[in-house]
Amino acid sequence: MPEKLDQAAHYGLDIELFYEDLEYVAKSLPGGLVPHNLLAAANIVRALCEQRKITVVCLQPFMHYEGLRDRQKHAQRIEEMRLWIVLAKILGTNLISIPSTTMPEDQMTGDLDVIVDDLREIADLGASHGIQYSYESLAWGTYSDTWEQSWKVVQSVDRANFGLCLDTFNMAARTYADPSAPTRRNPNAEADMKASLERLVKTVDVRKIAFVQVVDAEYLAEPLQPGHPYYDASQPARMSWSRNCRLFYGEEERGAYLPVKAILKAILIDLGYEGYVSAELFNSSLTDANPDVPASHAQRAVVSWQKIVRDFQLSDGVSSEPALVGAAAVQEQVRAQL
């Protein structure tokens, strides 16, 4: 964590925080992964961020929640959300992100009424604490795998603090791309993507967009079929591709090929979205033990953001004069807090 935050500070970046990051810190505390250690971990991460003038933009992902058939498990998830709300408050963020469920149909119902009621329940739970929620369709979601479906859910929930997350990867990965196909694209990919973006501009209320995530992905040398290094029989191809092959915006030299620029134009220019833009990148490179990995990815993120700024003539919120905090000093601070 300190090394990653060092690099965020160096390049003037704010961060999304994964719940797993808090778990990692909590496990290092006496007693391990228990609720009070998660609260302590949130305080530690908040202090580390404040030392670097880093804002935690959101806490995510609150996964596999809506539509649970096991209502006792649903009640347990509600209690977990109560904890997440406290964690978010400690971290200084009011945004919690919820991806659409990808659990099997024997565990989750596709009944829209149940899904909407479940999401209203947490929206109402968070409202009195000033918590906003951002709902996102994953491209391999069980019942919600397009932005159109997540927008329908957001409209049906109809709560002021429940909005839409638009993720350029997930939007393109369902409508435009198919990593398992010979062309790595869906049939009629260009026309379908164009029509989808036209619907986006015509139907979505920009005030209900809570968050935007921007990344591209790699055109694989071979289709993601059995025998491919990233093939996993237990996962949809798009999920395996997402975990191993995301790229930053503008990285065509690394194989990026999704119509992210067109998607961003629809969101930033045509709809006029002005909120946070995040680069949510998953890639096999992140498992590399090389200590330079955080620095190289942070640098790539900034180069990518600068391309977005140029391409869409935006005002650049990233610092032009990095101020790196020494990693050794940070480690001493962490040890003292632990």
C-alpha cells in the first residue's frame, strides 16, 4: 500500500480503493481480519492518503448483492453494508460502487422487482449517512451485462443517491468485442456500438452518472479459447480477458483496439459529464513481483490521462510537479501506526 500511494502522490493522482486493500492491511494487525481491524485499516489508509494529499474517490466493489435467493445471506450482506458505510466515512469518501452480480442463477434471481427492492434497501440505508451508490453492469453479468440494463435498474431504484457507473471496458466488451471470436469482435460490432452510444446520449440523464471508469483492452494474438494462456473453464471469456488484458486509454502500441474514444466522446462531450474519471486497470502485469510495477503503471496512467485531456480539450486536474514521498519514511510511519 505505501508504495502504491507513493506513486499516486508522485503523479498527483487520487485513487479508487478496493475493499481487498483494506483486508490486506487488516490481516497484518493483531487478531487478523475482523471488523475492528478493518476500521483500523481504514484509519491507517486515510492517514497515509492525507499525508500525500490523496483523495479516496470511492470504495469498491460491493459484489454479488442484489437478487440473492438466500434471504438470510441477504440480511448478512446488509450488515456488511453497514460496515462499508462506516469504512467509507473513515476514508473520507461518500461513494460506494456496486457491480452487477455474476453469480450463478441458482443463487441469484433475475426478478427485477427483487433486484430493485434490494438496491433500494441499501440506498435508503446509506442516504442518512450521505452515501452515494454507483451501479455498474459487468460485461459478463448474470442479469445485467449492458449499460442499458444498469440504467434501467438505476431508473427503477429511483433514489437520489443511487446512480450509474459507466465503464468503457464493460460497455465495449459486451456490445463491441468478443475475445473468443476469430475477429475478437461481435458480428455488426461497429454498427451496434454506434447505435448503443446514440441511445446513451438520447436516454441517460447525465446527473445520474455517479462515476466513469476508462480503460481499453488488448487485441489477443489468438482467440481466448481452450489452450489459450488466459483460458479458464470456470470463467466467461470476457471475465478472463478483463482480468488479464486491460490497457490504459491510448495504448494502441500495446494492442488496445476498443472504441473507447467514441464512448468517451458520448459521455464527456455529448452528455457533458464533469465528474471523476478513473482508470480501473486489471492486467496480468500486476502480478509481476518487480518493485517497479506500481511506478510504471502510475506513469502509464498519467500519460493516458494526458491523452484524454488533449483529445477532448479538458482541463487537466493532474499535478504537473510530482512530489514523491520517500518509501522508507512511509514504511516507518506505517509500522508506527500498526
